[in-house]
Amino acid sequence: TMVGPNGNESSATYFILIGLPGLEEAQFWLAFPLCSLYLIAVLGNLTIIYIVRKEHSLHEPMYIFLCMLSGLDVLISTSSMPKMMAIFWFNSTTIQFDACLLQMFAIHSLSGMESTVLLAMAFDRYVAICHPLRHATVLTLPRVTKIGMAAVVRGVALMAPLPVFIKQLPFCSSNVLSHSYCLHQDVMKLACADIRVNIIYGLIVIISAIGLDSLLISLSYLLILKTVLGLTREAQAKAFGTCVSHVCAVFIFYVPFIGLSMVHRFDKRHDSLLPVIMANTYLLVPPVLNPIVYGVKTKEIRQRILRLLHVTTRTSDP
């Protein structure tokens, strides 16, 4: 219990993560496919990083940004999956308050960084297709590095107030979270105090980060589309081919994120399974699918993966 001897509110020292509400009996077996997906995600993304790092011909902005995306995918999935596996396999449902804050901060700040990197990738495609002669001078390697550092600073700065706001909230009556890991929306609902500041802060972060980034990405692709439509059919196919992987990555990231935010806003049932499944999907699906999408759709990556696996085959552009 989290209520003092006189019925006063007390601060949380730990939370309980229940995993999958209503599926407690099946969690042990569900952990096996989830763990397999996690291992695929880590292996796939580390393979992308290894190939780009090893091949000097791939030391271009598009592939460096892809490395950043892969690194963030590994960190995002790793920030939640080990604890999730401990819940499912060993019934280790308790998480200390400070550990919960750290996990929450990591997940949200890394998501902000990933959104920034996706925006940077869209800008790279815009310059490459709409202003090809300026691409080498606009997106130099030092500038790409600065963009990566800016993504980290932005993600950390946006989420820096998060632990402070949560620490100031009193918790009473319940410390049971409805997710398999700590999320801001989930934790603040347990507070027995006015959480309007947290709600407003969350909305400001979503609008200034995810909302702004998705708007700018959409704008960049409208400009790309306008330019591409004026090219020859062969040039159109080549231009679209370089964008397909990134467009897929954008949808893979933003659709679950926006869906999860909407469910948290409108689904008031604390024991609902839908937001839990969507939250797990959000943290696992992008890290699993991004390496597959880039491996299949990007010729340079595909050829080097095949070479890495010692597979000799003739490949052609999709």
C-alpha cells in the first residue's frame, strides 16, 4: 500500500508492472516470440551499423543517418525488453521508483531522437533529389555529425522536465502500472493529485517534436513529389527507389506512436489490453522492420549483407 498510517498521501518507492493484463497465464510462452523478435532487432540493426562502418563507399549522409536510426532502435528496444522478459519468465514485476523514471526518460527521449533522425533523413532525400548539385556541400560529414548531436540534445532537453514533474506527484492507493514498462501517460494516471501540468507538458512535447517533425517530413515529400513528376520515367523510378525505405521507416515509427498516444488519451480503462499491446508493438516493430526494409529495398545494403553471409547471387534493382 502507498497510504500513510493517518490516511495521508505518500510518495512511491516502487511500482508493479503487470505485463499483459488478462494474459498472465500465457505470458511465459508469449515471452519466447517476443524475445526472438528482440534478438532479431538487435542483430539486424547491429548488422546495418557494422556494414556501413566497414564499407567506406557507404560513408554518405543517407547511410550515416541510417546508422543513427539503427543505434536508436537497439537502445529503445533494450531499454524495455530485458525487464519485460524478467516479468514474463521470472515474475519480476517490481521496479524501483528511480529505475522507473530512468526507463521512462530513456524511452521517451530516444523516441524524440529517432523522430529527429527521420526528419534529417527526409531533408537528406529532399536535397539529394531537389538540389542534387548542392547535396555534397549542404550535407557534409561534419554537418551530418552536428545534426546527430542536435538530435541527442533535442531528445534529452525535451524530456529533461519529465522526471522532475513525476517526482513532484504524490501517489496513493495504487502503484500498479498497466504496461510492461514505465510510460509517462501510465505513471501520471496513478497520482492522487492534479495532473494537468503533466498533461499539458505531454501535449507540448508531442506537438513540438512528433507533430512538427511529421509535418516537415510531409512537406519535404510534397516538394520531392513535385520535383520527381517533372523528371523522365527512368529518373522517377530511381528517385522513388531511394525514398521507399525511408517512407516505410516513417510509417513504421509514426503510426504506432500516434496510435498509442490516441489510445492513452481516449481509453480510460486502466486494465485495458489494447494500449499495452500497442505499446509493446511500438517498441518492437520499428527495430525489427527497419533493418529488413533497408536490407530488402536498398541495393547497396542488400549486396553487402549477401556478401557478409557468403551468398553469391546476382542482384538487380527492385
